[in-house]
Amino acid sequence: MPKNLANIIGDRGEDIFKLAITDYSQFDNPLFEPAFLGEKWPAIDFYVELCGVNNSTPFFFVQIKATKKPINDQKQVLDINAVTKEKCESLFKMTAPTYLVGVHETTKRAFILSVNTQPSKGIYNIPLKYELTPDNLKILYKEVCDFWKIRSYKPLTSYFL
């Protein structure tokens, strides 16, 4: 695949993710507000805040992998270009929820996978059952809210106070 086509597929994948994560067709307002971090961040592409949470701003990180590979209906997965074990470890080490999103550029569908366990290998596909549908957006919202509910948001002390 020509280099410029790979860049176009990647750029379109990022845009498709933004549309999927901000879909509010089943809600009064979007549940999430994504911010693209650019190419300077080696492990993550997006910082995503949850909207409408009182007294806090829960967030998570996302790495995008866009592909034109056919969806593997037999295995019920979206095959993606390998996310190496090292990159998975970088995602895992972040002290916030982290996810990998595979975007099928051809059909404009996005699929999410949590990276919350120590990886023993790279990631090569994402189950189709994790498509970013309104139902899964609600589950994602609750999952991230629950994560942050049990953590302190701010240090209790600081030299600079």
C-alpha cells in the first residue's frame, strides 16, 4: 500500500473514531469529548473526557488502528495491523483506563478493546461484539466512571501549597 494511502486510511480512522465516540443518536447529548493528541505521543492518539459527570472529569486514553482488511465474520473479529507487545505494555502502564480502537475504514465501523491487563503478546484483532454502538458507549461510560469513583483525583498535600 502506498505510504500516502496508509496515512489517508489512518487519518480517516481517527475521524471515524471521533464520530463513533461522539454519537449521541440515542442520548440527549454526547457522552464523550475526544481530543486528538497528534503524532508526538508514541502510545496514544486520543485523550477522551466523559461529559456530564458532577464534580469530576473522568477520562481515558485511546490508540487507533485503522484498516481496510475485510472483517473476519467467521472468527467474529476485526483483524488489525499488529500492536506490538511493547506498545501494549506502554498502554498498560498508564495509570488511567486505556483502550485500543480498531476502525474498519471501508464500512466506517469502530471496535474497542480494553488494555487493562499485563500483555503477554501483541494484539492482532478486536472482537466484533465490542463495536462502538450506543449500548457499548453506555457501558464504556459506566466503566470509566466506576474506575475513577474509587480513586483520589488530587494529591492531599503538595510542596507548592
